[in-house]
Amino acid sequence: MGSPPPALRNKGRYVLAALALAGGLWACRRPEAAPPAMVAASAPASAPAASSALPDPEAPGCLGPAPAALPAPPPPFPLSGRLGLWVAEVDPVTLKPLRAVAADPDGVFPLASTYKQAVLWAVLRQFDAGALLPTERFDVTRENQSLGDYPYDGTNVKDLTVRMIRNSDNTATDILHRRVGLKAVQAVADDLGLCRTRLILPTKAWWAAQAGLSDAFNGTERWATATGADRERLAAAIDADAQKYRSDYLQRRLNDYFDRGADPQLDLRAHNLSTPYEFATLLAHEYLRPGLSPRALKWEREVAALGFGRSALRAEAAHNVLTFAGKGGNGWRILTYTGYFQTRDGHHVVYAFMQHGADQTYTMPNTRRAFAWINAGVDAVLGEQKPAPPETKPTAP
């Protein structure tokens, strides 16, 4: 796990999504109807509703809502706040779900650092297009430094991708995000028809908006529903506002905001967002059909495997994980874990866990509980993943 940010505090202070967890269209059309045995999954009755001021998932060009799925098993351990889960085995050719369990799969949640997987894909696309070299180097500046730890000056693109996924380095992420362009990262979702997925803001930009430091964000009511060129223009303005401030000043302003009492609806206005179903769809495409060259695929597999999650999977303890890619994210009352893995017996699984409005301000201690639920979902989809018994050494005669 990466080192905590400078202003980490246990009471009444914002905890950054900068730790080393932090974390598609099944085809290019809406999935076919699920088998009759499936039922539509919905949000728990006690969960507060997310903002409805978002694009309609059934609008033309959108993927649409999640296909019918079996209800996810109850979380084995208590988890508070709004919860979402999508765990599915997918066909590696069509990317359609073969079996799935879900809880509020179409609910909209803040992504925190799990969104960084989309930045990785956008970087690799530009590498293949000849627009970016892995040896290109960057310095850390007042403008591009985000919250938490940050890379050394002169770090190259390849090493920035490693820091972004392995260390969840926010400054590394923002350098890469701006290098490929805000629009290019959003295009990862838009090209798949993921109309409830917003990936366009670098980390420093959404925190500046949340801290009240962006006049562009404060001065419009259109941001939550903006799309296309309008969203690109507003995002660029919000990001320009964010780059005016030193990271330590931004940290203090965030601390003040969270001490006064955070507004969960502001999370949904300011942060990058998705739904469990849409983000798992994105990951199915990113890791099974990314459209990358062999060199880019090798880069992707090496880096994506560094994200948190493999060791927390019961399938790993059962020695049944062949390849893994994943990421997590955390923030003030927010926790996310998303990923993909291939089992040794030939199954392809995507998962997306999302928590918003948790009772805990610092959500990292919820990791074991989150993965207990993810693992219960995997067991429901694949069958029980039984950890292998420990090896015993032969005793001397």
C-alpha cells in the first residue's frame, strides 16, 4: 500500500483516494434478454437514491440498463451506505454476461481511484496511434501536482502508468490524463455507449470542484448533465481552475469542507462516476478486447496486474486465478473495487463493488468486508472457490 497523504487524519478530515489499492458494452449493442430464471436486481429499499440528473441509459446510442441478473447474495459482513455490485462471467468473444449477480447495478456511484484503469487504456491507445512514447518524461509542477505522494521529476510515461496503478499516485494519473487529453479518457466510455459513466476530470479537478475552488464548476447548473462538446469545454475550465492552486492549499480547503459536513450529492456532481454494470462492461472490453497492438497489450497486462485485488480473491487462495487486472479507490465515505480475472479452468470474470455514504469516513478498513461480498458473488457465479489446504512438509523418518 502506498504511503498516506500529508494531511491524513482519523477524525473529521478528508482521507484521499491516493492509496495503493487505489482500485463495456458487452458487445456494441444492448445485451439480449436474460434467461427467464433471472430477475431484475434493484437497489436495497433502505438505500438513499442517487441523483437523477444524469443521462438516460436508454437514450439512443446508450448501452442501456443492466440485463436481468440474479440478486447478489447478502453481504457476509455489514456494509453501510449505498451499495452496488456486479459480478459476471463473460463470454470472451462476445463479452456478453453468461451468468451474473447484481445489487443496484444501474446505481450511479463515485469511482474514486478505480477510474485510473480508463486512463491506462487511453494512454495505450495513444501509444498505438504514435501520439505518445513510453520514454517521454515529465516534471512535477505547482500546476500538475495533485494530492498525496508524487513521482520524481523526469519520470517517463511507462513508469507513470506503473505508479498510477500500483501506487495509485494521483499526480502521475493527472499528468497522464492531461497528456492524452481529457476528451480521450472520456472517449473510453463514450465509444462503448456508457452514458452514465463520467471519466473526464483529473483527480485535482474534482477535488478543486468539491472544495469550492472552481468558478467554472460553481457558476453552472449544466455540469451534471453535460455531454459532448459542452462537457469537454466545462471540464477544461474546471481543470484550469484546479491548476491555479498548490496541492497543500487544496488539501486545507478540502479538510475545511469535510469538517463542516460533506454533501453526498456534491460527490455525484464533482467526481468521476459510473454504475457497477457500466464500469464492469468497460473492464470487460479493456482486458478482453481492447484493440491494442501486441506491444501495448504486454504493457497493459504488466501494469494492470499491479493493481490491488488479486490477493483478496478467494479464487486466488484456491489457486484458480491465471491472470488478473484490477484497481480500488477510496475517499470520504467512498470505497470502490473493480477488476477482471481469468480462472485456470477457463472462466472470465468481471466485478465492480461500489460504496457511497458509508458510516466510516475512512473506508479502507472496509476492504475485507467488500471482498467478502465480491467473493460471495464470484461463488454464486462460478461455484464455490475453495482455498487450497496448506502444503505439509514431509517429516523426517
